[in-house]
Amino acid sequence: MRDKEVLRKFFVLWALDNFHKPSTKDICDRTGIAEVSVKRAISSLRAIFGMRIVVVREDKKTYYTIVGWGVLNASKFRAQYNGYAWHNLPI
């Protein structure tokens, strides 16, 4: 896996963890990552790290939520990436 791909996955993970009830469109609009890349990143996070990222349908809103971090440590991820300069990424 290339560095850019890993950073994109972590950027999507950061968005899932930090945005309030994020839909695919929310993540795309706020990160600049294409929809297909967001969906691929979420699929990879599930497959590679064993994360439980579920789709919630609530009223007219559909969004993602993290219900299990798999092999990743949520506290360590947040400590490492919450201050990261995501806006400087060449994504």
C-alpha cells in the first residue's frame, strides 16, 4: 500500500471520527476526496483493520458511525492525527 493511499484511508477515518453523523457526501464535500475513494477507503478500513463501520438510516439522513475500531487503538489514533495538517495532503 502506498503512503498516499494510507493517508487517504486515515483521512477518511479521521472524518468518520470527527464529523457529526457524516454521510458519504459530507465526507466528500469537506475533504475533497472522490466518492468512490471514500467508499473504497471505508471498505479497506473494515477489511484490513477489522473496523466496524456501520451505515445508519435515521429519518431522511443516512450516515456512517464507528462501532468498533478493530486492531486500531482509537485513543492513539486521535492523539496522532487530530492535530494533523490534513489540508496539506496531496489527495
